[in-house]
Amino acid sequence: MQLTSDPARREVTPLELFFDLVYVFAIGQLSHRLLVHPTWIGAAQALVLYLAVYAAWAYTTWAVTLVPAENPRTRRMLLAVMLTGLFMNAAIPRAFGDAGWVFVATFLLIHIGRTVWLLTVGLDPVNQEHFLRVLVWFVGAAPLWLIGAAVDGGARLTWWAAAILVELASTWAAHPLPGRRLDSRRSDSTSVPGPPRKQRSPSPRRSSPTPTTAPAGPCPTARSPSTRLSTAPSQQRPPLPQRLTYVHAGRRPCERPSR
């Protein structure tokens, strides 16, 4: 698959807007949960759920940046994430109750399934290597999510907080693995080619005018039209001073003899 590094912006598709609406629904669910549980524990639970929802949204939008939504495979992936995300967001109010398994199962299905999909679309070698490491970190954090869903009460909050901290730390460190390091200088913003887009040609830079220097010699005797005196008696100017020094652009100073 040919990838490009075209920096031009593209229009957002209607499907991407509907995808964002799914996560607007998630923010409403989180706000309602915080309203029902206005305690420090309730705030911590809402924060953990918010970070998980945000991670699902952010990594999906990153995938759509790499493989634009004009691609049919990307549209199918977005539809699958939207459908799964509806179940995940619907489980938010009871995620720390009897709907913990629903939240975790849908979250991991989005998180891991989307990353596996990215590895099959033919990214450039740098991004392919990076998302392989992303998959390793997501799979490594999955047991923490699953253990948290299997326990109740404050223990669930502890396990899920540890899982989200692992994901945040791995994202901050660019998902490192022993013996493998991401060279960001070789990583370009890539995308699967879609409809051709116009590129603005760089406007030519205006060069400042270079002053021309007249050859050395006697001072000019003719005046420029702007300094020429009128010959009409009624419009004659008063006598000039004894010595008047004037400078022509690019010429040496000259002295005008007195009349």
C-alpha cells in the first residue's frame, strides 16, 4: 500500500462526526455518574472511566489519521468501533457494579481489535513497528482490567487505576520494548492516498531592491524633476544658502557651489 506524507488538511466526513457523537454520549454518562456519586471515591471512579474512554477515542482518531475515512476498510472499522462503543458507554453508570464485565470486554475489544486492524492495512515500516509495540503494551495491561472486573468494591478501582496508569506511562514513553527504540526522525505523518488534494504553491519571496551605485566622477549638473526650480518670476524660490549638501541614492555626496 502506498503511503503519502501530504500535510494538506482534509474535510471531516459525516461518519467521523457520528463517531464523535458516540463519545459525546460517553461524556454525558460520566457526568451523570459523577452527579449520582458526588464523593472523592466517585470522582476517582469517574476519572478512571474517563481516561479509558478517552484512550479508546484518541487511538481510533489516530488510526483514522493514518488511514483516512475515505478508505472503505476505515469506514468498516469506524462502524465496528461505534457499535461496540455504544455498549461500552451504556455500561458506564454501573461499571463499578454489575456491568463491570460489559465495560471491560467492550473496551478491550475496541483497544486491541483496532490495533490489530492497523497492523493489517500496510503501514510504513516505522509505524508498523510502533503499533506492534502498542499491541504488546495493550495486551500486557489487559490482565489488570480483567482482574479488576472480577473483583468488587474498592479493589476494582485499584486494579483499573493501575491498568490505566500503565497505558498512560507506555503512551508517554512511546511504548518502548527491550532492545527496540522509536526513531521519531524517520517517522512521517502518513496516510493512505484518497482523493487528490490541491497543494498551495509557495509564494515567491520578494527581494528587496538593490541600490545602484553610479560610477565615480564629477557631480551631476542636471537636477531631478523634483528639485528643478521654476523659471517663472512669481514662483521663484528664495536664494539657496551658501553651501548645500545633497545626496543622490547610490551616489557620493556632492557640494553645490553658491550662486
